[in-house]
Amino acid sequence: MIQRLLYLVLLGLSSACLASADERLHYPARTVDDEAPGHLVIHAALDPTYARPILAAFHARHPTIDLTYRNLDTLPLYRRFLEAPDEVDVLMSSAMPWQYRLANDGHAQPLNTPEARAWPAWARWRQELFAFTFEPIVMVVRRELIERFGRPASHADLLALLQRQPDALHGRVVTYDPNVSGAGYGYAIEESRLSPRYWDLIAAFGATETALAATTGEMLEGLIDGRFWLGYNLLGSYAREVVERHPGLEIVVPDDYTLVTQRLALMPRQAPHPDEARRFMDFLIGKAGQQVIANETSLGAVHPALTGPGTAWALRSSHGDALRPVTLGPGLLATLDDLKRQALLTRWQREFTRHQAPLARDASQDGAQRQADTRQ
């Protein structure tokens, strides 16, 4: 809701583009020295609030390109592409496994430009899939919690706090529900690999009757109005702007390990306007586009030449080896395997209800099953 309201405010202030209710942005081509207009169609899972500075800067450099941008949720974006792979020139998404699957299945064409060849190896797959943001997964806490119990600086601190204060924190904590949130499920997969205490943490969440949410926005709403004192595994790029406007909230980047997710961009093999697609991809991962990301968004720039605030370099300088970017490689496909997914969700539910009374446990499990059935 917060992001939607912010989007509507910015929409009213913007005269550079037109947007419809389905979050479609349009930057019309302008005639320059009788140059023939080009066309570019971008589909993305990126809120217009964050996309607009990037698109506006690109269009200012290439005013003769008629640019259409559509924002969709991650799964509809993926499905729409498979239904019509020839309608889009650039595809951008935070759903790393699904983007990797498209590239791995042969849907992406290579970008063989100097910018692409110089892109860090850890932030690309072959020359087809490029990570262009650097977004830590964080905790957000209210001042009330810090004043009463101290600041949990790590996952170990959080686990100890939950185990010491289950009554005081009863219903005051919120995190993703991996049964309904693709992001929450992805983070659960990664954390279960990273930490041997992960399942103890899930059990501690269950013991305090932690609330389960589908989005970062939903968690932030509860933190703002005081229903929750601590939110776990929020998308840092979205949380940062909200925290800056609410002094009663604080972001915690855990110092033992912090997952980092990245948005991935690719050019489809059947892109109807490949020349314009290459121009945009070069801008997106080039120094100019990355400077826009660093200065005008909270997404985190990746370009190795950028070292100021809002960059991966700055985050690494302040948090060091604690940052754990999700690896861009075949391991992402494991998150899409149905059997592995069901095994992880079954264990997650078992651990979450480990310390609950039988009636509460049965109700929780029934609710999770109904949500899974609805999702199917």
C-alpha cells in the first residue's frame, strides 16, 4: 500500500510520461534531425517508483526511441513472456530462479559489448543474464524493542532474544510466509543452506506466534503502526526509503550473514527491437545508468567503478564478508523443483509449529495447506 501511494503521488508530479492503472509507463519518441524513431518494450517486476529514474535518464539520452514499460508481478511476468516471447525487448525481474531458467532454457540472446564483457563475473551468467542491483535482505526494528531489549545485531542475537523473551514478543514479530511468498521461499532455501541454526530460528518464531506476511510492504505497514516491533527478512531497498521517513524504525543488517538478492535483466532471443534492446542493456549496466541507480534509487549499484553511497562497494566496505549475494548459477534451479519445494515447506511448517499447542498446531497446518491449495 505504501509503495502504491508513493507511486500515485509521483505519477501526479510526472509530466515526462503517461501511466495507466496497470502500471504502464510510456515515453514517446521525439523527432531529432529527421532521425527515424525506434521502439523499445520493457517488461519488469520493478515498481515504477524505482524504474522511473532509470527510464527517464535513458530516454533523455535516446529521445528518438519510443519506450513502453510494463510493471508486473514476478510470476505473471514469467508466464506472459512464455506465452508471447516476441513482444518484449528487455525482461527484468527480482525472481532470480525464474530469470535463470529462461536463460538456461535458451530464451536469452548474448550481449557482446564492451560493457557486458567488463561486467563482474559474479554478477552475470555467460553473456546473457546480468545482475544490475545489489539489495540486502534486512531486519527492521522499532525503537521500543531496542530500548527494552537491545539491538539484535545478528541472527544469533535474534535467536537468543526470541528464546529469552517469548512472552514479551508474542505477536510482535513478522516475517515472510514461504507458503505464499516466492521471495520468502527463496530466502528460506538460501538460509537453510547458510546456517545450521536456521531451523532453531524458525521454531523460535513459531513459539512467539510470529505473524506471517506475503510482502515487504505488508510487514512495513505493521511496523509503522506499531503492531510489530521486529520484521525479519525484508527487502532492504524498499525498507530503506520507509525507514528514512519514520524515525521510530531502524534497519539492521545482520553482521553474521546477510543475504543479498539482485534483479536480473536479459534480452529475449525473439526481441522485436534488438538494437534498442542492446542500447538499453548497455545503459543499464554502464556507468551512467548505474550512477542513476546509485544516486536516485535505493536499489544499489553494482558497477565496479562506482564507490560512493548507494553502491555494492559501499555496502561491502561497511559490512564485509557478512554479505552473501545469492549465487547466479545452476543452484537457482533447485528452488523450482516441486519435490524439493514441498520437502522444504513441510519442514518449515513442522519447525514453526514445534512449540505450539496441538490445537494451534493443527490450525496452523490447515491454514498453510489451504494457502498452498489456493496458490495451485
